[in-house]
Amino acid sequence: MKIGNNIVFLHPKLKLTNMVYKFTILSDEVDNFVRIITIDSEATFFDLHNAILDSVNYEKNQMTSFFMCSDNWEKGQEVTLVEMESSSEYDNLVMEDTKLEELIVDENQKLLYVFDMMSDRVFFMEMTDIIPRKNLDKAECITSEGDAPIQIMVEEGVVAAPKTSIDENFYGDEEFEPDELDEEGYGEMNFDDSSLFSEDPKF
């Protein structure tokens, strides 16, 4: 393990205690966007997930994932918000059950945080420092520069449905049948359009 300019050799069954990780987070959508978060090494990926969302004022109702990455940003092990079936060669890991120190041991480890899964939009993360002999009860955002990109990218031509309150008499008939709707009322919206669920990753 490398800490700063020093190389520390650990016995396989031993670990350094009381460590704090420092993560630098960047966006390829906003040039001046930077967040730096410090968090205890024994915190979970779920704790880090919440700290990121808090630092950018995003809502916490979206599916997200972390990916461990190589130095060339090639995706490796995924850590998901909820348990999901996968044919991946990697284990199925869930944020709440996975501690940071279980996967991150070396300085400069790179990660991707996918915050908009439909559009495969991400934050680029790097663990830029390990602070030994220190612990944190709660993650802290110590640097916040630039505005965060919009949380969810709406495709051009698609308008989000307005929020409204509909009671049982909205249609004027409590025995309303769904198939009474004119199909032309949906316009050109095609729910079978496979392009809405592109599997081609950007990275």
C-alpha cells in the first residue's frame, strides 16, 4: 500500500486502522465542477453515495451505481444501490453491505459514479489521498466548486408529465374503461423504441 510518498508493507491478515479517504470528483459536462469528499475507510459505498448526492443537491430517488475502474477508466467491479441480477463475471455487490476499504486500498484508485443510468452519465472519481491515524463519524464535502450538471437528462422532444392530483371522478365516469381512450391521443410516442434503452456505454 502506498500512502503519500511512503510504501507500507502489510501482513495479509493485518490492516491499518483509523484511515480517512479523500475522493476528488469531476464531471465531463461542467469544466469548473469539483467536489472533494473525505470519508472514513470503514464507511460503506452507500455512505459515499449519500455524500455525493448531498454535495450536488440531487434527489435520492434514482438508481445509481459505482464502478471500480482501471487507470484507463475501463469498468470493473460494480457496486449497485440495490441487488440486481447480472451475468457479469464480477460478484453482485450492494452499496449498503460493502465497505470502501474492501475494494479500495491503493491511492489513485479510479471510480465511476453513474448518477443517470438511462443516459449513462457519470462523475469521474479518484481517491487522491489516504490520511492515516484519523477517523470520521460522517463524510464531509471539503471543496465545492462549480454548479453540478442537471441530474436527469430529458431526451429532446420528450416532455415530462406534470404532477397532478387525480380523483376517481376525473374522467366523469367511475366505471371508466382504459381501452376507451383513442390510441391517437398518444401521438407519436413509441414505448417499444429500443433506442430509449441503449446498451452502448459512453466510457
